Amino acid sequence: MEERSIKLNVNDKIYEVEVKPYHTLLHIIRNELGLKGTKYGCGTGECGACTVLVDGKAVHSCLMLAGQAEGKKITTIEGIGTYDEPHPLQQAFVEAGAVQCGFCTPGMILSAKALLDRNPNPTTEEIKRAIDGNLCRCTGYVKIIEAIKATAKQMRRK
Amino acid sequence: MSFGLKAYLRPTSINEATSLLAKYGKKAMPLAGGTDILVDKPSDVEFLVDITGLPLNYIKKRKEGVKIGALSTFSSVETSDLLGNGSYSILVDAARKMGSTAIRNVATVGGNICNAVPSAQFPPALIALDAKVKIVGPTGDRIIPLEGFFKGIRKRDLETGEILAEIQVPRLPPSTGTAFFSIGRSCVDISTVIVAVRVTTRKNSTCQKVKIVIGGGIGPTCFASKAGKLLQDEIIQDHLIEKVARTVVAELKPRSTSIRGSPVFKKEVAGVLVKRAIRHALMKARGAC
């Protein structure tokens, strides 16, 4: 089986990794790069726990081969904020109580970021549509939507 | 992952892609958005030929109609100003109902067609508009009606080495209205029943052309041809629409093996959606919405 070396731009850092043809972007992010914020949920593009941004767009990393991501800009949850300096969305999720078990949170936040980056003043419907690929089994979504709205408001003020 | 993959190949030209597919034959498969292949993981595929680097991601308006590159994603169709107005908006409606945002960001129009499954969202809408597909391959190009492209479930009119390159949607006459309705378990779920309708009326309000296409049923698509004939050259009125719906229910023969709904359910739902779609398309044809 052919293994080849590819370069991936993840969170503005270039990684050179050896990939097998069937390796998904999710597999490489978690197991080769050690970025465990991106979660493995269903593996079939249903749950959205593995959501990352590819060239600014929300994508299920379980349904993208690592090779397909070569030459593109990948953003994972680790790339948008830190514990000490969280992204406004991360802060708002904490403040609104939009995080319970937390498994969906990285994907949810990245889907929300993709939305707010192109639409700083989304309607509730637009928010629901932006996170329609992210399942949350804890919150009932209400707090998540509130957190995204609060972030949009805060970011518009800036 | 249980893929039997030996290599992932990334051609940069259409010629290179078709040559690779021809060289590896049945062991090779083109990869576009990948949202079906990476779920199905076909065990007999050894070579994935990633065609996403080919220049087939475009939506263009031409004198004769609209050309959609096979690698256009559903997000790009959904947000296309070119398709957003008039009768082409049926394509935007169909794209909006396709999976989730993250799926629409990568899933391609060509992939949805070539997968050739009964639940595919886009083919019914395209067939309602008399779309054709351009196929390129080692022996040259050919253009065929999309409705002739499907040869059964997961079977399509593609020879070894050929790829679907472009969808061509003809210019539609004035007083044409279209409608797309589908139903699934949830808004992001794969559709159980899909109905796409196109109606063109004459100045005297009679029906010049009608096309009723049902998805999610017996194969990749099927026509309610008997039902459609009931409206031809008639002024479409409620009692006729009711008759059409009853005929659709009688005409449809959904697969009993479908996992998304029983034949009885699908027939009943198709009848209801056909009525809604004809009324909606007719209003649009008359310029009422």
C-alpha cells in the first residue's frame, strides 16, 4: 500500500505527515498531530463532532481524506483560542451554559465561527441552519443558539 | 476503515483523470466530495482518483441556458445568484434540502448524480428542467439527457474511463413555474419521497408542458407520465390536480426493500406532495409568486 508524505496547513502551522491512502483528515489531526479537540463521533458525517474549517468552511473531517486537505487551510478548535485567551464564541458558550458534556462543543463552535465570519448578524434560522450538521444530546440547542447570538452581538460592537 | 485502497491519485487535468480511470478500470473510482464514498467504503475499489482539482467547479449562464460544472458543491448552488431567481430556483430549493451545511460544503452535484441512488436529491429537479449531462472520456465527449443516464440503482451510463463533467440546463420558456418538495425524517435527513414539478402554460392558460418527477421511489428517478398527460393542453384546475394525485398513487411502485418508508407510505406522501408541487409551480408560472 502506497504511503506518501504530504504537507498540511493546520492552524497556520505546516505539518509534514506520512499518510496511507485511506487515512481521513480526522485520523491525522487526532492521531498524528495530537490535536484531540476534534472528536471522533459517528464516522459517517451525521454528528458533526469532527467538524473543522477547511478554507473557512465547516467540513466533517471524518469524510475527507487527508490527501484532499493538502494545499488547504485547516482550522481546528485549538487554532481559534486558548484556555487563557478563548475565542469570543468559546467564552460565550461557557457563560451561556451551552456546554454540558462538551463532546459536540468544538464542532459546534467551529460551525458557528464559519457562520459569523461571513454573516456577523445572523437570524435564529440562519444560526440553526449553520449548526444543522452538529448534534448535541445534552443542551437542547437553546443555550447554544443564545451563545452564538451573544457572540455576534459582542463581535459587532467591536 | 475497511477500504481496500492501494493508492489515492490526484490528477490535475481531465485527460489525466480519464486516463487513470481507464487504466485501472473497475478497480478505480472517481472521488469528488467523498461524502458517499467515505461512508460506503467500497471494498473492491483500490484506486481513488480525486477529481476535485479539475476545472469543473462553475455555474455559468449562456444564451442556451445554464451550465453547472459537475464539481460545483451544493453550497455554491444554494448561494448562486444566477440560479436563485426564476424557474432555475428549483435547483436552489433542491440544494438547500441536501444534508447539513458541512455536507453541502463538499458534496458535489456530479457526485449526487453519479451515485445513482433513489434518494438522490438533485436529479429529480434537474430532470424536471430537461437537463442534459456532458460526459468526457478517453474516446471523446458526449451529451445525453440526464433521464437516460440512470440504468438502475447504482448503475449509470458511464463507460470505463468516463467522468460526468457538466450539467446543461436549457433556457426555459416564459410562463414556466417549478416546484420542489421532499420529505424526510428530519430537515437534514435523506429524503423518503421527492417531487419535482415543472409547468409551462400558454397565454390562454392551458398547459403547454408539464413534467412530474418522483424521487425516492423505484429507482434513481421515475416519471409520473400517465399523471402528467392528464394536464397536457388543459387548464389546470383543482379537480384535475386531485385526479393527477390519485393517478400518481396508482402509478408509483416503490421498492418494498426501501429502508426509509413502506410503499404504502411513499405512495400516499407522493400524492400529497404532487398536489402541493403542481399548485406551487402553477402559481409561479402565472407570476403569482
